[in-house]
Amino acid sequence: MINSQLFDSRREIEQFKLQLGKLEGIVNISQPNSKQNIILLKQLQNKVSNLEQNLEQKVNAMCSNIIIPDIQPQKLPELNEMQRKRAVSTDVANHSVNIEKNMFLQGNKASRYSKMNNFRQQSILNEYNDESLKQKIDLSFEQSQQHHQTSFQIIHKPQKQRTQVLLFDCPAPKPMKKVEKKQFQFMIQKGKRIQAVELLAFKQKNLQEWNLINAIIQRMESINIKYQCPTFFVDGRSIIHLIHCRRTITLSDIVKCMQNKDEIIPYLYPRLFIGQDGLERAAEKIQAAFKGYIQFRRFQQLKTLYKSTIYIQKFFRRKQQKELTKQRVFQRTNSIYKEFIQRQTMFQDNWNQYKLYPRVEIHLSSLSYSEYQRLTMDKFIQKENSQISRIFRAIDPQVEIIYICAYEQDKDILMYYERIFEMHQVSFKKVRFLTPENADKFNTHMSLLQKLIYSPKCLKQIRKIIENKLAMIIPGYPSNEFIQLCHMLNVPLYSGLPQHHLLYSSQSGAQVMFSKCKIQTSPGASEIYDEIELYNTLTVLIVKNRNIRIWIFKIDCSFGGRGIATINISTIPGLNQLLNCNEQELDENTISAIKQIIKTQLPLKLKIAVKSLYQSYKEYITAFLTSGGIVEAFPIQDRLKIQKTSISFHVSPQYELEEICTYDSYSAHHYVQTLHLYPSITSTIDNNKFYEEILVFLKQKKMFGYFTLHLILFDNQFWAIGLDSYLNVATSINFYFRCLNKKQSRFYLYSPYVIHPGLQKISIKQLFSTCRMDQVQYETEYQRGQTFLFTDILQSCMVQMISVHENIQRCISQFEEQLKVLFKLGGQMNVNYGESIYESRNDSINILDVQGALKVLRRKLQNQQ
């Protein structure tokens, strides 16, 4: 009885949900009272779901309180057809019919039925709000309890009865099969969709995806017209599923969306080859398709082979063209090189003619260093113009100057130099300043030589000036590009082969030259390119020279102290004890222990001279091993007793040696020279001893031009430490000295790079007016005093300073007065300014370094006295 009652109540709810499902597809498209109907449907659905939950809770409560007796199951009596009919409340059905009727009414009739339907709908809601359906189900449970009190005991709460529902005892029905709802089905006939209620409901339900659905429906319409198919019965849910697949939609996918696809497929794929000879024609068709496929595959293979052959031919032709281009470039460079050698030999043979007759000297003080060196140079353009003193070669009546500058000179600077020429009654028109027209288009770190080569207008102007005249190029730092420039201008170069000059200007090349010329050098080793070789070499040098405490590392092709580092072995713990033992105790184990100590302590104890360029040991040692370098000893004496002296000399094309000058170099920081004193006050060397050896060596290598030999003097002996095989800044300033003073008994103090940031706001006129007030001037009558050289306007913050006097102490004091003028105009500088420079990667030298070098000079003079 409980089972039949339970199934009856559930069946009522299922039938009511079925009625709501039918109304759900209609209510969205009804015109009158559509919003009210939607609200009513939602309220009814919520009520039905609440009734289902209450029913489940009561069934669970009943099952938990049932006491099952130990009795035999009784056989239920057979029922006739009338008894098997179930009593179902007809109120809900009638009300649902009225709602459906109200939804389908349109036009004028809708207003007539609207009030009546609203009243009935409101009554349905009142009934369900009063829990009528819930009371009916509870009542059925009470009747079943009274009918079977003997068999079961059910504990429940009695409730009030409002309506009676007839329930008959019947066996439990079989579970109902789920019937798919045939919703969203519409038709397409004669290429047009039929605007039925289902299609409108389908569109309203899927408004967001309607663009994609409409595209598929339009394709179905075109298929229907194209193939003259019968009516399509389309399933909307299949279309939605097809859209969600998110792939390319084919004709077979569209056919699957039709319910009568069995009728449509014959129209889309009609049978071919019908008749008596149909099989033969079908076989011929298959053979033709197969043969076509085979030929297509062969064609594809042929196409790939054709593409491969074209690629191979292009690669071969490109490689052949590349090799031909290499050969042409090699032949052209070889021909240019041969022309250069011939031109140089003719120049050497005709040197007397060049020396006696008027000639044009093309001065190009280019710094053709490596790209990394040029990038890390502070004020690179101004330093390329630092040899502006070359213009004073024009004082020679046989010489006319073409000076190549990286930028146009300021009018005030040109007027300043013009007045100096007027003092010596020399026309300033003999000097021509030329600037490459493409200098601004290239990078600032590009060398002046490269800028000139890529400036055809400037080259053309030079050709016009030197036309039908004797001319030659006086280079700066040696480079192979000078050979190309000589070929373009058809003039000789005042030097030997640039590659030879570059080789012997390096640290390792200079050591080779000194050994061949039998010039005394410091203990050391050269051409080191491996880290293990470095450790082994340093160990051997330390063991053989135990008295030397400081060892210097120098990178090849370095200049101005850029690639110098030092190590003091007396600061290495444990090494002195091993070195103090006797020679007999120096066995292999001791040497290996020394090597191990050096290997571990070298990264910690190595001191780099220019810390801003190499900020760690790893960076420095990588550059050292990449470019190659040398290791040499430093004298044991006190630093004040050690003096760096340089000898500048000139070798003519006919190998006639002429000494230009000697000078001492001073520095505030070790190995970075910022101040030069002319002539040298410590030079006690008999230069004629090694001049002959040097001339022999230079004649073998066919090298001539300007050279500077660097020495270290201590205890009446010297060590050769370097060679400049080109005209450097310290040598070129002598052209200006000869212009200032014809007397040789004069001391000169010269600083090529005096940099003060405060000069940026000062003009040249302000500088000269301040110098007059402080009596900083040059006396032409006595040929002494102070003077300046300008490489650029003062806004570049760099100037060159010269002090001239017959007394060295007075010369130093004059130089100090010049520094005071610069500090007065530019302001005092902080002592920590030099440390802030190290934050950037450059080799900046400021005015404080010059001031420190001047103090070192005073100390050395006091020590000598």
C-alpha cells in the first residue's frame, strides 16, 4: 500500500513537470502578458521542486520508523481495468490548459482572455502557496496507515484535510523510460526555412550563438536548392552540438543534423554508372583515378627534386661568387699593397727632393685603436685633436700643412693660433683645416681615418690642394687603413709598413726589438696567452729573482697605463718563508707549493692601475690572455729614486737619426702619466750606444718616421720598458716649443689633458681676461711664462697647459698659478670626484691628477737635492 501510494504521489509531480515543460517552450514567444507568464512558470517550477524535496524527506522519515514483522508476503488481489486507473487531480491540468490557451491567443482575442487567465493563474498560485498539493500527499499517507495498521507501524504527524484524493491499491508500476523532448525541430522547404513556432523558440533560446546557427541554416537552404532535395527536417540540438565541436564543418556534418537524412542522401550522392556496361565504366573510372594519383605523386617528387636542384645551384653559385669576390678583393688589396711598396721606395729614393723643395704635409692624428679601447676612452674626439701642435710645422718655409680634424674649429681658437703665427711673421694661410663631411653621420667612437676614407668630398678637396705638388701623409697611431688612404690620394706615407710599426709598438713586440738590439730590459717574460702558462712563468720568475718584490703585468697594445696591473709578493702570506730557503732546498715540491700559493693569491692581491676599465680580476685576466701580454719586474729602490724617462727621435727615409727631445713623466696614480718635464733632468745615458743598433734593426724592417723610447732610470742604470713607433702627443708638442722659444736653455712643463667640469660655463675670452688679472701670461721678450693650447672650445672641459722658464722651480710655480686660474674659474673640486669617475668605464684623467703629479715632481726634486 505504501509503494502504490508513493508512486501515485510521484507520478502526479512528474505529470505536472511534464505540463510545465510544454509551457516552457511556448511562453517565450507569446505576445500578450509574456513577462507575467514567465514569472508564473518560474514560481510553479520552484513549488514543484520544493514538493519533491519534502516528499523525499518524509519517505526517509517513514523508512527509518518502520518495524518489519516476520510474516509471509501476501498475494495482492487482481484488479480490473477500472481499478487500475489512478485518480489524478484535474485542477492542475485544467489550469495548465488555460495558461496554454492564454499563451497562444493573439491579436484582439488576447485582450478578451487576459483577465480571465490572470484570475485562474492567481488561483493556482494561491492554492500552491496554501500547500494544497502537500496536504493531498500527506492525506494519502494517512489513509494508507489506517488500511494497514496490522501489517505496518508508521510514525508521522497528522495534518488537516482539505481535499480528498482517491487512491487505489495497485502493484508498483515499472520505471518509465525517458522520452527525448522533440523540441527545436523545424523544416526547410524549397530553399527557405518555415517560420514555425519551434524555429522562433529555437532562435530565442540561442540568441548568443545565432550568427553561427544562421550560417549553418543558410548553407542547408543552399543545399536544398542546389540538389533539389525534398523537405529537410532539421534537429536544432544537433546544430548546437556541431557548433560546440569547434572544427571545420563539412557536408556530411550538415547531413547528420537532418532527421530524414536517409531520404536526402540519394539526392546528394546519386548512383553512377547505371546500366549494362556500368561495371566496366566504373572500373575504368577507378583505374583512371589510380593512375592520376600515381602521376600526381610522381609530379610531387619531381617538383621537390626540381626545388632541391635549384637550391643546390643557387648555393653553389653563391659560394662560387663569394670565392670570386674574395679573389678579387685579395687581388685588389695585393695590387694596392704592391703600389704602396713601390710608392714608398720611390719616396725613400727621392727624399732629398722632398726635403729641399716645397711640400704639403697631410697631418692625420688618428687614434686607430681597437673598438673597445675607443669606446672606453674619455673625450675620444678631443684626444684625437690633442696633436693640434702639428700645425706649427708650417713655420718651416718649405712646408704647407693640411690638418684633418674630426670637427670644425671654433673661430676664437683659429684667431688665437693666427696671432701666434703673426708673432713669428708666418702666414696662417699655410695651414688648412679640413673636416670630413660625413663625420657627423658616423659613430663618435669611429676613428678619424675611417671617417676620412668614407668622405669623398673631403678627399676630392685634398686632391685639388696637392695637385702638382709634393705631398706626404704623416700618420698618427699605425693602421693598415693608411695604405688604402695613400692609394686613394696617391701620396706616400711618412712611415714604414704600418703593420710593422703596430707590432713593435706593442709590449711583446718592443721586448723582441730590445732583445735584438741588445738593449737592457727588466727581468720578465712576453707573449703570454694562457692562464696556466701565466702561473708557470710567474713562478719561475719569482724563484729566479727572489730580491724583486713587485711584478708588473702589461696588456699588449695598451697605452696610458690602461692595461697595467701590479702584484707585491711581500704581501702574500706564506710565500716569503718558501723563498727565504737555500737553493738546495728548492726542490720540485717547494716550487709546486709556490705555484699553488700564487694561483690562489693572485686574484686577491693583483692591483689594477685603471680600476674603472677592469673592475674585477676576471675581466682583467680575460683581456690579458686574449690580447696577450708581458710580465716584468719593477726595481727594488724607493719610488722617489725611480724615474721614467723617454727619448724621442726621428728617422728619415734615408735612415738618418735625429734626436728630437727627452722628457720625464710624472703621475699621481702609478703608471698613468699626466705631466711631462722637458728636457729630462735625470738622463745620464750615452744614447749613441743603442742608436746604432736601433738604426740597423729599423733598416732591416724598412721602418722610418717618429719613435719614442721609454726607459726606467735608477742607480745610474736603465731598463727599456716600451716603444712608440709613431708620433705621439708628448713628441708633437715640440713643434710648438720650437715656435715659442729659439733658445734651448729652457724648461717646459706640459700637461696634454687638463679636464675640469667647471670650464663648461666659461668662454675663452673670460679665461684670457682672468689670466691678465692674475698675471698669467707669456713674455715674448724673455721667452718665458704660461700658455694654453685649445683642442676644442672650453665647453668640452679640456685644455692643454704649458709653462716655460729657465729655472725649473720657477717653471713649477708658474704651472701652479695656471691651475689656480682654472680652479678660480671652474671652482674647487671635491676630493672624492676621482672615485665617482670609476663608476663609469673610461680612462678619465681630471685636474686633480695633474695637481697630484706636480706634487710628486716637487718631492723628487727635493730628494735629489
